[in-house]
Amino acid sequence: MIGEIGNLFLALALGFSAVQAGASFWGVLQNNNRYLILGTAAAYMQGILILATFITLMLAFLFCDFSLLTVALNDHTELPWYYRLGASWGNHEGSLLLFVLILSLVAVALSLFLKDPPFRARTLTFQGLLIFCFLVFLLMTSNPFTLLSFPLPEGQSLNPLLQDKSLMIHPPFLYLGYVGFSAPFSLALAALWGSEGAAWATLTRPWALFAWSTLTIGITLGSWWAYYELGWGGWWFWDPVENASLMPWLAGTALLHILRTQSFYRWSLLLSLLTFGFSLLGTFLVRSGLIASVHSFAQDPDRGLFILSLIGGIMGFSLFLWVWRSPRFQSPSIPLFSRKGLLFLNSLLLFVGLISLCFGTLYPLLSEGLWNETVAVGAPYFNQTLLPLLLPAFLLIPLGALLREEETSLFQLLILPLTAGLGAIVFLLYIYYPLSLETILGCGLAIWVLTGSLEAFFKGRLHLGPTLAHIGVALSLLGISVGSGLRVDETKILGFNESLTIGSKTLTLQDVTEGKTPTYLYEKATLVSGKSILTPEKRLYQPQNSLLSETAILTNGFSDLYVILGPYQGEKRWLFRASLIPLAPWIWIGGFLMAAGALISLLRRKEVPLVLLALLLMPHDLMATSDLYKEVRCPVCAGQSIADSDMPEAKALKEFIDEELKKGKSDEEIRGELRQRFGDDILFRPPFNQKTVFLWGFPFALFLLVLFGFLWRGFQSRAK
């Protein structure tokens, strides 16, 4: 039943996407307001239908409908509900439906926020064509509602690497970034169709900021996941799929810098087209099956060929339109050594780095296709090519932030960041000599960028949003440079009560326990470092029979103690690998600061203090790793949680939770034990099952109903 409903929604969405593109196109050609309104209404309808399709797929995964092929291959009844939910986009078909969903939501947002009817219609024409093309691909090759001839009793479960809570939010943010760049793409094509110049740049910048910020969050979460989940102690592997996310990020960074100039329209238009083109290229690399990656949905190459043909058609048409129509966009002559000139130069340097990254990523495919030779391109290549190419871009950040058109001594502007950068290099050499050249240059550049950006902000030459983004760049660069240059690694075989010393830290092995959960068997070590406990694990996931390491990380914000449990050595002794990585957390702090800077740039200035105040006043329990007290009901109190009760029963439950946390159990495992011992009503959070689906679904259904009513009334008022 669910499969038939999903296919019906998909078919209707395909029809409305065709109406969106066709009616908008015809309305522009004929200057007919009725068709313009019809195209806008169709955009709303296809958005609602694709959202309903995705909700249908999520319900199929939540209720383990093994009559669907996709669910049978990626779901399991023993998975926790949130992993079943994540499995709905943790596969090729589901992730492609998520891709189309975000395309459709972008179309709805464009319909709501673009005020000029002809320009809106031109934009919706191209956005509708994108939705139509990807829906055709989805229905022809990757339908998530493909039915089996008979339901299976059990599924094959989710990929063990994806059974992680950060993977619940990493793909949606990454896709918001990838597909969010479809808005600048469609806006650029609409401008090329018409003749907008400065107005187009002003309209495009908020869409580019939103897409870039969400892509930054997605990449940051992905690198953090690789750091703590894969167990190799690194955060970036120069994997082809990792590079596929970095390519549109670099292109988007170049686009944002050039949009700030309100000039160079032809270059801005080209970057808008190419940024989304690189997002599509990432889609091809993930799904083609032509590359080996821990991140890829390794499907058959026929699907990859279909996607490649689709990308070729989309980008071929858009680049042809740019070549044909862009000469009418004339930019004023701007001196190179000016703020706008330096921003233009910065975007060019980023583009050069982007081309180098793209070439290195695709070269193994080219080599095998043209010469039938297998070539591996990895970290050494990119460290020696891409990173040096990007060094001038880092040098230009304080220059572009501080320089203005009035006569000012350049040396006077740069004396502070220059002194700070050189001072940092001298300090490092004095304390830690010898050091690698990469560490010295990275730290010097980071301090240069940090000091220059802060100086520009306090002199009123840089707004808060760009300042935070530049500080984020500096912190990430500092974390990368210091972490790689001053990292300490130790490997040792330990028995019970034996210790490993690394830096100023001592780790003592207390115990190794074995156990099982519904989805995996585990071997867990307990190590003590001062008052802290670390519990690295080995997990054998079922039914895939896949062995994975679960790292233990102790951090104080300035360094990470990173521990991996290795193979059993016999005679109750195990191999342990420990690393002390200074400033490692700053890599991801910097990433989130970059995204925060872009989001703040979207706000009006009067709204920024309110947002910052809200962040500062955010309750600490929202940021805590575990705060179950407020979720657990006191058994003898009238509607109180154990956090608010002083009764002996509440105290006993608190002690039970504390003991379970010390054993390394997750919040969800503790909730399961509480439900098993005391029943579902011990928690203020009801479980999600068939009996409570209305309870959980009603607020969202009501929200969608109100939203639909609002949009319908808006459509009627425009029609009048």
C-alpha cells in the first residue's frame, strides 16, 4: 500500500513540475499573467507532493515495510527508530529523493521570496526543468518505491558506518548545500534570459550565503564523523567523495567574494552556473560506482552514465546560454589594487585551486579510460599542488578586509597582522624547534588572517558575518597546522592495571568487557586517565558481520586524547593506539564559525544582536551530551521529573542513570532499560510506534495544513 501511494505522489509531482516549467515559460513569452500565476501554483503543489512522497518513504522505513526493495536492503527491525529514519536517506534511492525534495523546496522558496513576476517565472522555468529531469531519473532508474514480488521477513539493515547519530544530520545539511546552489543557478539563467545585472547580484547573494553555510556545516560534520568513527585519527583523507563536496564549496566561496563587489557580472554568472555544476558532479561521483569510497553509494555504472548524460545536458545548455547572452553584461573598469580588485583576484585564486582539485580527483578515471592505466591520486598530490595554490588566497584575506578606496598607507594597515604572524612563527620555532615548513607557514598564516580580520572589524571595515567567517578560517587553519605538526602517537600492548604514557597523560587499563545489543556484539575497554574514563570499543555488526572500531576521545577544547582499541594479543592483553592531538577541536569550531558568519550575513543588522544574545543565553542542558533527568518521570510524584524531585525513588533513578553513563552506555540504551524495567510511561517522551503515530504526526500534519491554507490564500489574493 505504501509503495502505491509513494508512486502516485511521484507521478503527480512529475506532472506538476512539468506544469511549473511549461506555464512559467509560456507566461513569460506571451506576457500572460494567468500562466505566471499557474506556474507559481504548480511550484507550490509539486513541493507539497514531493514532501508527501518523502514522508511516505520515511514511514515505510520506520514501520519496516519489507515489501519495498529499498527498505529490505537498508532497514532492520532491530535498528533503533532514529537509525531507521536515517536509513530512509542513507541509500542511493532515498538520498536521491531527498535531493529532489530540496530542489522542490527551493522552488517553493523562490516562489515566495521573488517579487517581480516575470523574473520569478523565468527562474521557476529553469528550477522546474531541474526537478522534472531528476524526477524522470528517479522514476526510471532509482525508484525508492519499487515493490518486491513478496514481502521479506527481515531486512539487511543499514550500513554499519552510517549507524551514527551525526549521520542523521550530516546528509541533509550536505544536500541543502549541494541543492541550495540550484537557486543561484536558476537565478543566473533567468538573468541571462533577461537583462538583470546589479539587481541579479543583490538577489542572488542571500541564496548563495544560505547554500554555502549549510554546505559548510555538512562538510564539518562529515570530517568530524571521519575523525571519530573511522578510527584512523585523521579528519580529511582527500577521498574522491570528500573532494566532491569540497569542489562546490570552493566555487561557492569564490562566488560569495565576487558577489560582494556588485561588479564582474559575467564572472559572477559563470561561477553561479559552475558551482551547481560541481554539486551535480559530486552526485555523479557518489553514485557512479566508478570510484571506491567509504562515502559512496556504489551503484552500477549504468546509473552513473545516466547521471553523467543528465549533467552534460544541463551544463551544456547553461554554458551555451552564458556564452550567447553574457556579453551584454558590462562591468565598470576597476583598478586591480583596490578592494573590489582584490576580491576578484581572490575568487580567481580559489577557482584555480578548484580546477586543480577537480583535475586530481578525476584523473584516475581519465587515465583508466584513455590509457587503460590505473593511477592513484591522494593526499601527497593535493598537499603539494592544491595547498600551495591556496596560500595566496589566505594572504589576500586581510588585504581585502582592510583596504578601502581612500589613500591609506598599506604598510600602516598591515603592520599589526604582519607583526602578529611573524611573532607566532618566531615563538613556535623558539619553543618547538625543529618544525615542518607546513606547520610554520600554516600557523603564521592563521595568525595573519585572525589579526587582520579582527583589526578590520574594530576599524569598521568588515561586518560581523564576514569577520566570524574569517576567524573560522583562521581557527581551522591553526587547528590543522598545530595538530599535524605537534601530534604525538603511542602504541602499546596492555594487560589489566598496566599503563600507557603519552605526553603528560597516563592511561591505565582497568577492564575489558564483552556484550551485545540488538544490532552488534561489542568488546569494550575501560581506561582511566586521572578522573576521566575512556571506553574505546570494537563492534561486530549483524547481520553484515562487519567489524568496526569505536574511538574514545577525551577533549578539553585545546587538545584531544584519542584512543583506539586494537586486536586481542592473547593472555588477556590488548593492543592500544593513543594520540595526543593539540588544537584538534579548533578544526570543527572554525568550520561552524564560518557557517555562523554566513548565516549572520543573511540577517538584518538589527537582528544580529538578538541572535547572538539567544546563543549566549542558550540553556546549558541543550548543549550537554546527556541530560536524562528531565525526561524520566518520578514514580511517586504528581507529574514531576526526577530532576525536580527529592523523593528517595527519584534519587535511586538518578544514581542508576549515573552508573549506566559511567559504563559508557548511550542515552538511548538507558532509555530502553528504563522502559523495560518500568514500562513506557517512566519517560515523558513517548515511543514512536503505530499506536503513537497520530500523537507524533498530528502537530506536523497541522503545520502542513496551515501552511497549505496560507499558500492557497496567497495564491487566491494574487489571482484577484
